[in-house]
Amino acid sequence: MSAFPVPLDGQDLPTSKQEEWKYTNLARALSPELSNKRPMVSEEVFIHRSCGGNGGQVEDILWEGFEGQHQQPRLAIILEEGAELTVIERHRGAGAYWKNMVTDVTVGPNAKLHHIRIVEDSAEAVQTNMARVTIARDGVYDCFSMNAGGAMTRHQIHAVLRGPNITCSLNGVNLLKGSQHADTTILMEHQAPHCVSNQFYRSLLDDQSRGVFQGKVHVHREAQKTDGYQLSNALLLSPSAEMDTKPELEIYADDVKCSHGATTGPLDEEPLFCLRSRGLSADAARLLLIQAFVNEVLEKIPNKDAREEVRGKAEEWLTTRLK
């Protein structure tokens, strides 16, 4: 692991006010020096598991941001045939910094990777993360992201399902407040038959925060018997919050089962009234309903310890916001 972060003027941090940072593909928004075409790695973690590697192992990684620095971390994970691993990836930091990250994941035949991301970058930080995932036949990639930090974040995932009988699940929760801007952009490419993909994201947005979800399922002609599912639900806790959602399906096979959906709005008054009629206060009823909204996606976290950790962080965030 090497470290030579580049000094950064706070004025150089990208913001969501710049048009090219709103919806553009990261490789287009970044200059060649900062994109994956010419990576200048300041910190690198490489994880490799050989054939049949121990499924009980957990790798816990911390990426820390530092005031005034432009960091270029890279995470590479390779699982060979039959290997199994859980990776917990944490993001923290202090001050204004730009963490511009590249993640490369290769899941071999019949291998299984559980990838859990907990993003708690500082309130002034920017994080951009281009994740490239390749999965071979009978492989499983299960990723869960919790995003509760950063002034602006973008998690861009390009997953390629290259063999039959693959399962790829991308799930997450966004907890946004203040003027935070969080963007999740996904391209799920089905290149082989009999594969299953899932995208399930839920977002809580308070104050003047803004969320973006762009999820695309691309089913190639040879990818018959594809099962693709995509859902984004956003709950607006403030009338000034905003959620922009763009689900997409691009299908060239004729024997598939694909669906996508999205909802955005304030808390439903009907169940709120129902709970209040049973003796709960307005605050208690509201908290209970929002907890249920978040917990449904948290159940997708396969690792019990990580699931309870994320649940605790979500409940702490909720309790603070709903006081």
C-alpha cells in the first residue's frame, strides 16, 4: 500500500451545481488524469482468494479522508472458483477532501462475495466511486451500501453478468440531510441466460438534500430467461428535499421477466392516523413508520453483525432528525 495524496484547494471540489456532475457518466465528467483511464493511485487494497477459499472470512477496510487532500484510492477484489468472502468497506474523514475511488471486482465461477459499504464521510467531503464488477457462471455478488456522509457522493456501478446462473444484488439506503447530494448510478448487463439481478434502494431525505437514482438493466439478445428487478423508494421528510429517479430497461431477448418501479413522496397519512388512533403520539407513530421503511432494505444485509451495526446507525440518524 502506498500513499501520496495530492493537496487540494477547497475551491477545486466538484459540486452538484455544475451541470456535468449532475447526471453524466463519471468517466466523462472526470478529466483523463482523474478517471480510470489514467489512474493515479494514492492508496490501494488488493484482496485475492484462491479456489475454494474460506467462506467464513471477513475483510474490514477503512478508507479515511484528510483535510485539503485529493485522494485516489483503489480497491481490487478477486475471487477464484468456489471462493467465498465478506468485505466490509468503511469511509470516514475530517474536513474538505475529494476521495475519487475506483473499485474492481472479479467473481469467479461458483464464487460468492458479500460486499458491505458504510459511507460516513465528512459533511464537506466529495466521494466519487466507479465500481466495475464482473461475474462468471454460477457466481454471486451481493452488495449493500449505506450512505450517510459527504457533501456530494456518487456511487457508479457497472456490473457484467458473463455466465449462466448468476445472481447479482445491489441494495442500499441513503440517509441525507442539510444540502447533501447523493447519486447512485447503475448499469446491470445481462450477457448470459438464466441470471437474476436485483436493485433495491431506499432513501430518506431531510432539509434541502437531494438524491438521484439511475438504474438500468440491459438484457442482451442471448440472455434468455433473465429475471431482473429494480425498485427505488424515497421518503421526503422535508418539503424542500428532492429525489430524481430514472429507472430503465433495455431488453433484446424475448423470454425474460423484468420489472422496475419508483416511488417518491412524504409519509402516508393513513397509516400515521391508524397508529395515532391506537394511542401513539404523532412523533412515536412517525418514527415507527420510518423505521419500518428503512428496516425492509436493511434485511438485505447478509452479515448479521454488519446488519445490526447499520441498523443502529440508521436509528441514531432517525432519532436525531425527528427530535
